[in-house]
Amino acid sequence: MNVLTGSNFGVLERSVDFLWAKQSAILDNIANAETPNYKTKTVTFEESFEQQLRAAQRSANPRKAVSEVIENATWEVFEDGESVHLNDNGVNVTEQSVELIRTAYQLSQVYRSITGNLSIMKAAIG
């Protein structure tokens, strides 16, 4: 198996994609905090990804099924119908700001993991 296309790097790649999409949605939410009738966007990935991985592990060919799940994993964007302001806006800026910081820390950890894996490969090659 090619180390750069292996399941570990696939999961890290999907994680970066998801976290970028999540940050983008949060920034849209914050930018539209005063827009009437704007509903908060939420990006989900982890729950459905975990369920798909568990199902793939129980399949007849788990290695192939897990690889396919990782390769095809994607996130979903939902709009929350709840309003928190009189203008029917659903954005809680404090909550979104905290989630933005949390997502930035998660992204930092994913980058650290990628860097660590690449350092190990570089040492092995050298």
C-alpha cells in the first residue's frame, strides 16, 4: 500500500476538508449575525463517518470497504431553524466564536499529525 494514499493519510485529508468547511460555515454565520431571517449553518461529518466505518468493518472485505468509506467520505451542511433574535436570525455569535476556536485547535492537531507522519517517512527514507 502506498503510504501517501493509505487509510491514515486518507482520514487526515478528509479531516482537513471537513474542518475547512466547518470554519467556512462558522465564518459565514458570524458575518451574517445581523442578517434578518438568516439561519445558522452547521457542518457535520464525524457521526456519519463513524457509522459508515463501523458498517464497513463488519463487511465481507473490511479492508476494501474501509478504504472506500475513507475515499468517499464527505460532510453535510444543515441549517438550524431556531431563531435567537427578534429579527428571526439564528446566530449566537458567542457560541460560534467558541466553535471557531475549537475548530482551529482541531485543525492544528491534524496538521501536527500530518507533519509527524511525514517526518517518520523522511527518517525512514534517509
